[in-house]
Amino acid sequence: MTQSERRTSVETIRLDLARRIVVGLIEPGTALDEGSLAAEFGVSRTPVREALRQLASSGLVRQRPHRKAMVTKPDETELHGMFAVMGHLEALCAKLCAATMSPSERRALERLHMRMETMVQAGDAASYTTANEEFHGAIYDGTRNAYLAEVTFATRLRVQPFRRAQFGTLGRLAASHGEHTAIVDAILRGEGAAAEAAMASHIGFVEHAWHRYADLAQASSEQKALQEP
């Protein structure tokens, strides 16, 4: 397996396990066996081990020496801290982009934003989720600051499972796109302060949407438990 293939395998495993944990298909307290997961995904233990390490950094898994990793419930204080840092970093990226993005990059961002509108209209959450990561990545790259882009991406990786899950709430795609509109408009006008404020507000709404999703998922789980014989 090449280095690129290994990274792809890690990403696939991490996202799939994160989705299952976040939606409640794998409950807190469940032990995750590396060998079983390797067989399930058709890979060696190495990418599984790396995926579990990344999930641990998001607070979804607790790794224990010489024991199987265990699914955990994210610590609310720690998660809020991650969202707070994410908000500051992305707001700074948006502010810098308003000054540093090239004309061609601005046009590309605008075109991507317009394509995402068609995904909202079609209710295509899967495509929108992928495009959303491209949208934010374009803003990181547009800062012309490789270190800031790297740190922001690393932080995003930790909160990614929760950012993805929040699209499961009713009306969130349209709301997200509307928040993006304010960001794009400010960047295109070259208004750094407005872009910064719009992005900070957007990340705040993302965190709120995640908590709303988590509350609904918890209520649904409790309802199912009551209905079981």
C-alpha cells in the first residue's frame, strides 16, 4: 500500500467510524477491536490504529495501554473549547482572505458557492458536506499563510465528525449556505472585518446545530429504548 493509499484508508475508516459513533450506531463503552476492524475494511491494522488515534483526538474514542480502544461520549467542555478555537482560526482565515485572495481564487470561491446552492435545492446533503470542506479549505489556502492553514486544518480534523453530523438537522443545509453567502460577499468586497465577523458567526451556528442534532439523537435513542420489550 502506498503512502497515499494509506492516508485514504485512514480517512475512510475514521469518517465511517465517526459517523457510526456520532449517530449512536456504536454506543459509548463499546470496545473497538483492531483486528475485527481491519478485516471489516480489508486493510492491515496500521491504518485502523491511526484512525483510532485521530478519533481519540476528537474525544470519540479513549485509547488505553495494552487494551482495546473504547468509544466514549465527547466531553462537552473540551468540545466547546475546540469549537471556540476553530471559530477564531477560521475567522482569522476569512479576514486575511479578504486581502490576500487572488482574483482567480475569488472567482473560484464564488463558483463553488453557487454550485453548493444547487445541492441545497436538491437536498443533497452528501455532496454539500464534501463541497463544504472544499469551501473552507479554499479559504484556508487563500490566506497565503501555510502555517495558519495547517493549524486550522488540524483543528478542523478534530471537530470534523461533529461538523458533518450537524447537517442532519432540519433546514441546516439552507442555513449553512446563507451563512456562507455573508462570508463570500465580504471576501469579494475585500472587507476583512466583515468576513471575520461572518465566519465567527457561522462557526457559532455550527456548534449550536451540532448540539441540536445531539439532543434530537439522544431523545430518539431514549424513545427506542422505551419501546423495546
